[in-house]
Amino acid sequence: QVQLVESGGGLVQAGGSLRLSCAASGLPFSLYTMGWFRQAPGTEREFVASITWSTGRTNYADSVKGRFTISRDNAKNTVLVQMNSLNAEDTAVYYCAARRTGSSSWACWGQGTQLTVSS
């Protein structure tokens, strides 16, 4: 059974940093790409960043490029996103997701973790 469990959300001041974690299980990781998405109230869920597990190749939304860094911990089967220079526009529920590399469908989702940036 696939499980994605996010943690690390909270309240942070503008300009601050936070790191989110996604503990993954039940996946053949070498065949998957892991991603982070976010959804603010009244908006659609949007892509934030992704990492291909086997190669470490990363991809970022323009809005977070240079501020967020996605990485993976092979030993712990965990995907991390380090978020720096946070601003109020980063306030959202952040979701971890997984898709088979080469597929366009994000088939697996976590329950989400809230990040609130105070200005």
C-alpha cells in the first residue's frame, strides 16, 4: 500500500525558512518521480517542484526557483523541500505526490501540511 506522509509545516515569518518532509512507502522508488504541490484558499492546486528518484533530476515552478530546493534521502525514503526567503504568497497547504516516471498522472498523494507565512 502506497503511503505519503508530509510533515514540517507551520507558521513562519516572512523572509524565514522551513523544510517539509514526505515519508514515502510502498513504492518502487527507482521508477517514480516525487513532487510537491501547493494549494492556497480559493485557488487551484499548483506544481511546486519535482525530483526523479533514480537520477535526482529536479524541476521547479518559476515562482519558487532559486528559493526552494527539493531533494531525496534514499536511506530514509524521504523527499524534502527546503524553502527559503518565504513570503505571504507561499502560504498554502503543501502536498507530496508521486507519479511513475514518464507518466503525466500524479497517482499518489499525501494528506497535506499547512504552511503559513506571516508578513
